[in-house]
Amino acid sequence: METPVAALRARLAAALGAIGEGDCAPQIAPAADRRFGDYQTNVAMVLAKPRRENPRKIAADLVARMEVADFCEPPEIAGAGFINFRLTPAHLGERVNAMAVDPRLGVPAAAAPRTIVVDFSAPNVAKPMHVGHIRSTILGDTLARVARFLGHRVTGDNHIGDWGTQFGKVIYGWKHFLDRAALESEPVTELVRLYRETNALGDRDSAVSDECRRELVLLQAGDPANLAIWEQCVALSWGEFEKMYTLLDVAFDERLGESFYNDRLAPLVERLLASGLAEISEGAACVFFRDNPALADKPCLIRKSDGGYLYATTDLATLEYREERWNPDAVWYVTGAPQALHFQQIFETARRMGIAADLRHVAFGSILGEDRRLMKTRSGDNVQLADLLGEAVVRAAAIVSEKSPGLPDAERAAIARAVGIGAVKYAELSQHRMTDYVFSWEKMLSFQGNTAPYLQNAHVRIRSIFRKLPEGDAALRGPVHPVEPAEMELARRLVLYGDTVPLILEDFRPNLLAAYLYELADAFHGFYEACPVLKSDGDTRASRLGLCGVTAAVLRHGLGLLGIGAPDRM
């Protein structure tokens, strides 16, 4: 069954053809104010100026030609020329009943599946993951989940920072003052200590700095001893990263770090120079964009005058490899907004190299502390991700213990993890990705308002209804036939799911799904208060149980797309 928006768009397109506007692409959207209907279009106002006609007259002509009586009440014309549509109660029931037996819950698969590489998270080896990694990791994971569900072929690639000048200092520290016991108990903390102590020594003694540079040269030349130390650094760091990814329920298909592309850098630069795409300027190899006004004075540096390579070089080599291996239709880079210029340069260079993939920088803003400044510890360091996630689980555990003190320890721990990690994820995903938002424990763990616990609690309420029935989940449900206003509102919200999920990938906005789920949970809570389920009987009870069952399925599935668990108890 096509979604309501698709059905209305098709009927409206036919009416537009009948008035000579067959080339017009009509827009149908959920009504901004539900008092006026479920869906609306402003196409009459769009056509009014070029046709030099009153938009209400155009709207009347379209309404007269639209055949929607099989699923809509008579369309209404409002304001300057809006056309409002309201689904009939019978059709709402039909759609909810169809969702109940549809594993996709009414969400259509992509008409033209694409091959997509999603580049996200990307922590640096020998450094702890910190609060700054939250947005890329959670946003990238959600976009990959949604794209896969819609039928796209997705490769999630964690392009870790595992190469660079810092390793000269880490290797020097490893050789001179490594604490083996500390390395075994807290490996990344020990690697950070090695780097910092060596850096401080180098500031006081130039001979140490010279020795660090020699260690780096040896590593880059393939010295076995230094390579072995570097490999241990990578393995130990990834082991710590994996703990965070396991806690966040985030997985990757690949984790090809910067080192993987090291041998590709020199040949890439030489090819770009030989083809004329790059040129030497003051000893450095650069790509100039003289015919692009936005980048005319911002060349892309791909090799420094001392022969060193840059992030741009690695990113171009990475893109070439991805094209060779996966031939992607699109590559999405989920990184912070400050990298906008870098990706403009990379994308323009790639286009000139003949790379045809649709390249997108999925930018995002910053997480702020409650002082509305970048979130830091009191010492000024970045807040470590392990500390933040651990505190989320501890705080959630306290709330769960207070609400349900009789739960077994293992179940309480699992619920605390789902609530705590879900709260952190939802605080991120409920924002527009470009918004700088304030990280507030009190707000994100609240059971009231637009939070993960509020949504999870709606699911818990539904599960508690079925637990009270002798038949449990096997209880007779449906067919759904909404009658009461609260039933109608819940059914309306449910049928919007199929039109909401595909919109997420248009401009990469998981907050649209978060907003939908919040409104669905709100509608359910209103229904729960106004329409007794277990105290009703006969067809009314079966219909309400049907509404409950589909609502639980949509909440569980939608939260799952956001990477958030939906516990049965809290």
C-alpha cells in the first residue's frame, strides 16, 4: 500500500494534468495545524502568479478534479488557497491494520537503491575518545541504519587516525619510560602520558625533539622495532574504542585508518602533477581552483614543501580507494562544521579527478556545557567518552532502582544501560544536526518532555497492558476501527511513519524521526488516559489492543533506527 503522501500526490498530479499543469511537481505535507486536516498542499498558490489567477480559484479547479473519496473526506480550501485533506476513519483503520501485518510498518523501500559509504566516528590512536566524538558516531550510525532499512547498500567506514607525527613522540616515550602495568590496565591513558611527558621533555631539550623526529623517520621507513610498537598502539587503542562502540551498540563494516593509504600518497600527487590538476607553488604541490569563485583564493595543499603529506592527500587517496573497491553512488562524511572548507576543496578536487560519486559533508554543531561553552572538564580537557557514558548508566540505574526496586539485578542493569545510553543518543538526535546544544543530565533523563525515557516509557506502558492479559501477546487484536478523538489522533500519527522515515535522508535529519516518535508517544499517552483498553470489551477492546500493538511496534522500530533500546520494563 502506498503511503498517504504518495497517494495524494498521485491524485493531485492527475488533477494538475487536467488543468494543463502536468509538469508541476506537487508538494504534499502533513498539515501544520491538525484542526484543518491531516495533509495539505500550497500548489494553487505556487501556480497563481505564473497563471495570473486567484489561487482559491485554482484550488477549486483542482479539488473538483481530484478523486479522493475512496480514502479522504471532501478536500477543503483554506486561507489564500491551501488545500487540506483529511483521511476518513475507515481508511485510517485500514492503514493501521495493514501496518500490523507489514514487517516494514508501512515504510516503502527505496525505489532506486544506492551504494553508499558512510565515513564516521574516526577517533585518533593513542588518544581517548571524548565528548567531541559523540555527534559523528551517533549521527553516522543512525544514518547508516536508516539507509540500510530503506534498502541501500551501506558500508560504514571508521577512518581512524593511526598515522602521523605524534607517533615519533609516543615511540620515544615507549622506549624510555613505559609503565607496563599501567599499559595493561589503562592502555590509552598510558599512551597519552607517554606523549605528554615526551612533549614536555622536547620543549626543554631540543635533543629529545631531534630523537623523536628520528623515531618517526624510522617508523615511516618501516623499521621493525618501531612498527611493532606502532602496531601495539593501534591494537590497544582499538580495544578501548571497541568498549565504547559496544556500549553504544555501534558497528562498522571497515576501519581502514590513515596508515592504510600511506603507500598511495606519493603516486597520487605525482599523477595530479603530471595531469596538470596540481602544480608546484613555493615548493609545495597544490590544486588551484581559479575558475571557482568560492575557492579561487583557497588552493588545496596536497604536499608540503618539505615533502610531507596532509589530511587532504590522505582523503583523496581514500576516496580513490573507495571508488575502486565499492564504486559508491554516494560518500557521506559525518564530521564537524569547522571542516567545511576542507571538504569543499576535497570534493572539487575529486570532481576534477573524474570521481562521479555524490559527495556530501554531513556537518554538525557542538555540544556545550551548562555554561554554554564547549563541554570541558574543570582542568580544561575534553570530557572523556567513557566517563560520560558511564555516568549516564549510573544515573539511569538510580532512576530505575527508584521506580522499580524489585527488578532482578541483571534486568535492572540492562534497563539502566538502555535508558542511560538512549538518553545520551536521543539528546543528540532530537536536535537539528547544525544546532549547538547544551548537555543537561536533568533534561535528558527526564520522563517528561521530548526525551528518550519519555518514549521508552510509552513502550513500557503498552507492554504492561499485554502482560496483564492471560493471553499476553497472543491476545486478540483488531481490526482497528478508530472512533474516539484520541483513537483517531493515535491512528493518524501511526500512518505518518511511512512518510517520515524516508525524509530522514533528505538533508540528513534524524531529528525528524525523533520529533515523529515524540508526537507518537504523546498521542499514545493521550489515548491511554482517554480510552480504557483492558476495561473495554468486544470489538472496542480488540481495536484498542490493535492500536496498542502497532504503536509499540513503531516505537520499538523507530527507536531502533536511532540506535536506542526499547525495554519492556522500567
